[in-house]
Amino acid sequence: MKMLMFTMMMLLTLMFILTFILNLTSKKSIIDREKSSPFECGFDPKNCSRLPFSLQFFLIAIIFLIFDIEIALLLPLITIMKISNPAVMMTTSLIFVLILLLGLFHEWKQGALNWSY
């Protein structure tokens, strides 16, 4: 058992040293520095991270999240309708959709859906 542990440790050490040596001699780490940098929403990671971004982008993202959650909340209502009282479930889902539509019209009236540059 001890011999097996020693052999495994030696094998792991050898593999670690081999990958370290190959990484040092590799030209990829020097040439592909731009490729290996993170890319998030079109921001350049090498510039200042405190640059302001569009408020319109933020508002559209929030509206998308609201309606995405709406779909996640409405889909289970279909399976629950078979079990519960259909009149109560229909009333609940209609009130839910009505509140979301009122919110959408409010956002539309405030101009959050107008994409202007």
C-alpha cells in the first residue's frame, strides 16, 4: 500500500514538473495574451473598469429579467389547473398577467423601451 502511494506521488510530481516546463517553453502564453483575457459584454478588460455604460442597456436587461421570471411563474400554473379550482386559478393568472401588462405599459409610457443612442 505504501509503495503504491509512493509511486502515485512520484507520478504526480513528474507530471506537475513536466507541465510546468512545457508552459515555460510555450509561446502561447506570450502571443495569445489577448485571447486568454476575459470578455464581458463588450467591455475591454485592460481599460478602466469604472467607465459608465448605457442606462438603456440596464433598463432593457431589467425588463428582460422581469418577463423571464414571469414565464417561470406562469408555466407551473398549467399543471396546477388540473388539480385546483379552475375559476380561482384563472382569476389568479389573469390578475398576474394584468399586473405585468400594466407594468409594461408604464415602462413604455416612461420611455424605457425606446432605444435611443
